Amino acid sequence: MTTNFDELLGRFHAYLETVDDGLVRDAVARIGWDMPGRPLEPHALPCLVQLDRIVELAPAVAKPLARLVAERRGDLRWGQTYSEADFGATFMENYGWLEVFGTRGHFVNDEVAAGLLILGPDIVYPDHHHVAEEIYIPLTGATEWRMGDGGFRVRAAGEVIHHAPDVSHAMRTGKEPLLALYLWRGGPLAAKSTITGTVAQGRS
């Protein structure tokens, strides 16, 4: 059983400290970073094959975090909220998340959940929403994001994307995978999202 991920939490925090955005600064300041560890059994997923390419794509400021996650991928507990019945086999083979801290992560926090999302190339994460407020920071670029009634648009690595409670949002990768940092707060931290779109969304 793995228990020591202090370096992971440290690099996660260090990256967030580089983000020049008022919303992120406020969120980071409200987090108590002296969190107890939670012993978890490792759990791997097929999407972890994307991490080598993700390390190549990550900008210099995000590379230490991406590299550590890639190096220790087999020690970490990766999860999936959905099932093949929700989105199909292709999506599930190219999707997964790592909760660094929260109600089920490697560190215990009952107020905020935070971690990393992986999506492989050519994947649509369809329209969905949830009660919790969400902040995303993509650590790789070229993925298209949409929110509410708007259209898809490309977001750069390091750009802050804010989803207010119950606002619908979606992501669509191109030829490269996505690694995105997320912060959830102000709602159930382990809730399954309400899905309103399909994996065919936005495809011609």
C-alpha cells in the first residue's frame, strides 16, 4: 500500500502558486495544505499510456508536475466516474482522473477536491454539469472547451477555465491528449455529474 506522496502534493501546490489569476489565488489561499495522507491501493487505467506524450507537450512551468505523475503513475490510484454504459468503450479507454486530495484522494480534505484529468486524443467529454464549482487549468493545449450555450473554442495550456455551479460544459480533444488540473469546491466532492450531451457531440 502506498502512503507517501508528499512530493506530489508539493508539486501540485507549487504549480498552482505560479498561476496569475485572482480566482485561483483565492482558492489556493483557502486550502489548508497540511493535509493528512490517506493510504490507497494503486489502480492503473488504460489512459495512462498518454502520460509520456503529455510530459512532452506540457509547458516548462507544468513539466515538473507532469513528469512526476508520469514517473509514479503505477503507484497512484486512478479513477473513473463513468462506465462503458455511459459513454462507450473508446471513451473509457481514454479517460481517467487522479484525485490528489479530497474525500477519496491521496490526501484527506473534506472541503476541496483537486487532481488531474486525462483525456486521450480525439475524445469528446460531452455536456455535463454538477453542483460543485469547478476550476480547470489545462496543462496541455489544443483541446477545445465549451460552456453553457457557447461553442467549442481552443484553450491554451495554463488558461484558467471557471465553471460555476450547475453550468453545463464539455471538452473535445484533437490529435493530442489533454492533462488538466481541476479544483472542486462548494458542493458534493464525489458526486457523479449529470450528463446532458453525447460522445458524438460537435462531431461532423
